Amino acid sequence: MGYIIFMVVIALLANLLAPHSPNEQFRQFLLMPPIWQEGGNLF
């Protein structure tokens, strides 16, 4: 019973726990090399 209550509380607080949309991603940075390699950039 405690598990069900826990899951309901998490579902009710989902907007506070993860305030950003899952569709809001910065995927253009996934294939960039690390900062210490040639072509890498901090931002």
C-alpha cells in the first residue's frame, strides 16, 4: 500500500520534480567532440 501512495505522490508532484518538457532538448551538442579535442567548444 505504501508503494502505491508513493507512486501517486510522485505523479502529483511530477511538474515540480521535472519542470522542463522532455521535448526541450539540445541534441545538436551530442555529436560535438569534448572541449580538449580539436573542434571542441565549451559552449
